[in-house]
Amino acid sequence: MTRALGTILVVDDDPSIRRGVAAELEAAGYATMEAADGDEGARLAADRPPDLVLTDLAMPVADGFELIARLRRAGRTPIVVLSVRGGDADKIRALDLGADDYVVKPFSVPELLARVRAQLRRHSAEGAAAVLEFPGLTLDRDRRRVAVDGREVHLTPTELAILEVLAAHAGKPVTIRQIIGRVWSGAPGTTPDAVRVHVGSLRRKIEPDPARPRYIVTEPWVGYRFVAEPL
């Protein structure tokens, strides 16, 4: 079997689901690794970093939420949640912790493969610029660290995700809808007000004067624009 399409870690405590998903991925040309819980998944990911992680949420020892948090502290590996939990609260919690997408069980194999391809494409495109540097601000996306005037600033996963979206499109307006789609994967119930609240918190942490933003300016009726030019 070719490994050209990448290696995917499948984490699920149900052996039949785990092996079934792995078999479909292998048939599509991916290499796979399997783990029965979040703790085992985190260890495997640390020993043999995968190109993408598919994880359930409800698992013993360490659940999917804990796994997402641990993977996000370690880096930017794409994470897609596969769960029977379709409620907004679980989706938003998983996405806030750093998951990139959320697929509700049962799902079709073509849909799952399409989601996997989309995340691998996005991650590959973004990987070319792991560190974004602007006057007075540095964003290290691999280490998930932000520094303002040389001082590290601690952001929540959601704040960091918003900053990544805006900084990666520096100079271009990004709509509220685009931010919701990228940061929350379009999760139902995510409102423009939620975006504004997180942007306001982000500004308080990175702007010299939040009332007169230097980096994140509002585009009336559209969204936001990151105005600093890269170094």
C-alpha cells in the first residue's frame, strides 16, 4: 500500500468502528494507525506524528476532548471529530479546543474522505508559512505561540484560531461568515456576536490600544482585516 497520501491516526474505543474506518482509509490510499482511547492516541501521535487525526469523543481513560487539547498543545496536526454527539455544545467545545472539523455518526464514507482531503489540503497550504512575522507581532503556528513586542501573549484556542485566519490573509477583508466557517467549521448556533466577543478579547491582548486597533480593524458590514504588512 502506498503512503503517498499520508498517515491518519484513528482513535475510537469501538473496535468495529475503528477498524472499519481504517479499512476505508487504507482502500483510499492512506496509511493508518489505531488507538482505543485518547491517552493511547496522544502517545502514538507523539511517537509517530500523523498527518491527520480522526477521533471519537466518548472514550475511556482520556476522552476526545482531552486528546484534542493535548494535540493542540503539541502542534497543528489537523483533527476531525467523528461522534454520535450532534449537539451544538459538544461541537462548539471540540472546535474551541482546536478541532478542525466535526462529522456526526453515522456518516457516509465519501463525505468522510472529502473532509479528510479538505483538511490535508488546507494544512499543506498553510504549512509553507509556519511563522508569520509582522511589525511588533510574531505568530508561530507550529508552537502555537504569539509574541507582541517580544513578550509572549497567552491566547485561548479560539482567539488563536481567529488570529491565524486574519493574519494568514493580511491586507484582505475576512467576512464574519468566513471566520465562523474556518474557526467553528460553521457549527450551527455560532453567531456574529460570538465572533465579535472573541475578537474584542483578542484585541485586548495584542493591541497597544484596543480602542484604536493597530492590527485587527473592523470592515463595516463585512468583518475584519489584519492590516500589518509581513516583515
